[in-house]
Amino acid sequence: GCRKAESLRRIIRTRMEEAGFEVDYAEVARAETLEPVEELEGTVLLAAAGRLGDTRLIDNIALKINGDEVEEIVLQFPEWSRYDGR
């Protein structure tokens, strides 16, 4: 399949608009740095936000992509935690 992140951005935006959302953003980024990516490979974050009426909805999905294998994962950033382990 297509490995271009721009194609996925367009699909996300289109699906949201078809569902009635006013799209704030639809992004595909490197999970570790949040920098936009061009190719779908490695650990990526799909992030989208939009308004449906007066409500703003935000969602993120992390994927580990290795060739044809795609796995949904949970991102963990313990160094960013606001909790000290208690």
C-alpha cells in the first residue's frame, strides 16, 4: 500500500469532514519528536482534532510500522510524568 503520510493526512481530514467535523488538524508525526513525517515507517502518531457543534474532540493513535506489519501501541514517556511514582 501507499506509504505517504500526506495521503493518510488527507484521508483522515476527509473522513472527519464527511462526518460533519470542522477539522482543526490531522497530522502524522514521529512519535518520539512529534515532527511531521513524509513516509509511514517506524513509530508514528496519528493525531487529529476537530469541532462537532460546540464540542472539540481530540484523538491520537500510536502505530509501530515495520514494512507490511502495523501494530497499535501505547506510548509511554515516564520522563514526562507529572507524578513522582506515588
